[in-house]
Amino acid sequence: MGLEEKLPSGVLLTTVENLFGYMRSAAFWPATFGLACCAIEMMTYGAPRYDSGRWGQEVFRASPRQADLMIVAGRVSQKMAPVLRQIYDQMPNPKWVLAMGVCASTGGMFNNYAIVQGVDHVVPVDMYLPGCPPRPEMLVDAMFKLRDKVRHTPIGIDAIEAAQQAEQRQLEAPALIEQKGLLR
Amino acid sequence: MTDSTPRKPPRKRTRKQAKRPEPENVRSEPEDVSPEPVEERDEGASTSSADIHQESDEKAPIKGAVPEGESEPDAETKPESITEEAPAVSSEATAAEEDEAQLAAAEPTAEVLQVRKGMFGVKGSGDTSGYGGLTRVVEFPGAAIPPFGGWWDQVYERIGALIHNFSDVIIKVVIYRGEITFHVARQHLAELVRYLRDDAHLRFEFCSSVSGVHYPADKDHELHGVYHLQSMTYNRRIRLEVSVPDSDPHIPSVVATYPTADWHERETYDMFGIIFDGHPALTRILMPDDWPGYPQRKDYPLGGIPVEYKGATIPPPDQRRSY
């Protein structure tokens, strides 16, 4: 009837997906979730020197309801973990998590009872950023990698299929703690 | 920026020197000592540890010699530590020296509990880190014998007047580094703190902290609960210490007297496993509710928490490597 009949199958959807991804990746609303020294680097990232306003991220939202990206900047203590999860739950979909720094990624130097050994115990993480603390340049780099990921996120039926495939992969893969010798 | 950093320490020193003679002025008017000496003590504590050591170990019990009115014990000790640098203090200092001579015989001997060597319990390795040769003596300062001096005696005697089975309640009094600690039998703790708070001559209205200590080598007294009390009325601080065995870690709660101790006791329970009987809701405060073990105990594993990241492992420090 319309345009889609005249085009080869899938073309229109792909284009919409592209457009979607493009729009999404250009409109991130990070939540302020500074926990430790990484937060200082994160603030620098938002400040004029590194100026995340260049790609539209200079406004960090204080309310999780208005945010779709959580940059976990710093070590997450056992006491903070439920709070972090609640803030994550309060963010509307679609949402992403960036584990900034080695502490948020794996616990880092704080290999003790007080600190959660990686924020991925609590929330699904889309991007891990190493460093102690990472320079703002590294955060910029991680951000662009995440943008690239978001850019190619499928929508509609493709998104459901992709989610199912990802879940299947996770079910088949050995648990992280069982994986050996992958650390280079 | 670059030239400001090296300039800092000298500036600090001058400030300290300028402040030092303060206790002399204070001494001349013993009625109104309260606020200054405390400040002085705090600064002393943060700046020079050598002074404190001298002041505390040898000179603390001297104060019995000059117990006038409301005089602050720390004010008494300070001029003595100044003697090497400032010759202005003369008569006071000589009096103190005489007392010191008396004291040498009566000085309480410290009880050595344990001697720890190295770090993190690592043994038998040619450690080149510099920590292998560390020797740490775990010791308890010995009991002090009255008169202690200044308001310490007033507090001590007042407690004695209020409680009939006094010797059962206060097991030991320790004066160390210019601070007084009353070791209390646990079954009398709740009763004692009520007196300490309510009595007009004591008025320890504020319980500034409740904390725990774990001494694995102190047989049948492994766990200590430590209470810091402050009197806003008289500007005095005392410490109570209650020791209990690991097998029976029960201490009566002081929440009924000091509501502020509520979370402090929860934290002490969380970290040391001391059970405070009579606490309104003794649950973990920092760790998750289902956490096994009490992290601040000495026998709690140090590190070695599994990291779920591509098979990475971090051994605990005591298993890390031998050089």
C-alpha cells in the first residue's frame, strides 16, 4: 500500500532501526552516580575541558526518572548496592550502565568484605571501563564505544530476538567465576 | 603552588610553638580551665607523638600531686613536656620532676599480651618489603592506683559513693596517655551508666561512641566493648571498657540510658559479633543481613574475596607470595 511495498523486504525496518539508533545515541541523559574518586574524573568529563556537551551529555540528571545512562563511578559498598539497584530500577527503559573504573568493574584494590566485587553483581553492565581512576579521555572513549553499541541496537521484533539470543548465550556460557585463564 | 608546599610545615610549627605556653596561663587560674586544655591536647595528639608518649607513660599518674579544684589533668602535664624548650616554666616543672622521681617506683607495669612480627601474618619469607621486620607488642597498660589527680578522683570517688559493691563493678582503672578508662563488670554496666548520666556530680550526658576490640590472645576476655562518655556540664571525658569471652559475647545494652548508642551497638554487633542484650532491634547495620561472620574480628579472613572477572584471582595478603 505504502512505501514499504515498493522496497525490498526489511529495508524500511533497517532504516528505521538506524534512525532510532542514531537518535538514541545522540540523546543520552546520564544519572549522577558518583561514588568515589572516579566521580571527579566524571565531573571533569562533563566540564568545559573535555566538554561532553559536544555530544549532548553535559546535563547530568539528578533524578533517575529522567536518566537513561548510569555511570557507576567508584567502588560500590555492600551498603550501597541495594541503593544502586533501586536507582537502576527507577530509570525508565531503555537504559544502560557504564562501570567506570576498576573498582566498579571488579572491586579493584578493595578485595575485601566491604566492597561489592564488580557492580555486575547487582545490575547488568553494558560497558566496562578500566583504570584507577580512568582519565576523562578514557571515559570519552568508553562513551563512544557505548554510543556505537546503542547505535546498532535492534528495535521491535529484532530487539526481542536479540534479547533471547543473549539470554541463551549467557545460559550456555560458563559462569564468570568458572572462566579461567582469560585474563591477559 | 610549588613554593607554597614546602613552606607549610614550618608555618605549622610556629603556630604550635606559639600555642604551647597556653597551659601555663591556664594553670594560674585553676577555676576556669575546662575549654582550653582539651584543645591543646587535641593539637598535641595530632602534631607530636613523642610528647604524648612522654606525657602519658611517665607523667599521667603524677597528677595526684596537684589535684586542685576542677583542674584538668592535661593542663598539669603539659608544662613538663615544655621544659626542654621553654625555660619559662620553673617552679611547676621542678615540682613535677620531684613527683616523677616518686612515680618511677610506683609506675604500673604493662601487661604484654602478644608480640606480633611481620605483616599480615606472613612468616618465613625473605621479605624485602620492609614490613617483615615489624614487631608489634600488644600490651595493656597496667592498672592505676588512686589518687589519680584532678577530677579523676572526684569521678572515681563519686562512683564509689553511689554504688555499694564498688570493687565488683569497677574491676580496674587504667590511666594511659592522659585518659582514664574504667574497666566495668558487664552485669553492672547498665546500672553504672545510669548513675554516670543522671548523678549531678558526674553528668556524663553524652555517649559519643560504642566500639569493639578483638584480642584473640586475651583468654576469656577476647571481645571488648568500649564506651566513650562525655560530660557536657563539666567538660570531662571518660572511657568504659567491658570485656567478655568469645564463647559468651553478651553485654547489656546501654540504649535505655543513651539512645544514641542504638546504631553504635548495631555496628559493634555487625563488626564484632558482640550481642547487646536489651537492644531494641539488634540487626546488622553495615553488612547485608545474611552475611556470614564478623568482619572486624582478627580471625576474619583478610581479603581473598572471589572476583568474578575472567578467572582473575586475588589471593589474600598472607598467602600472596614469599620472596
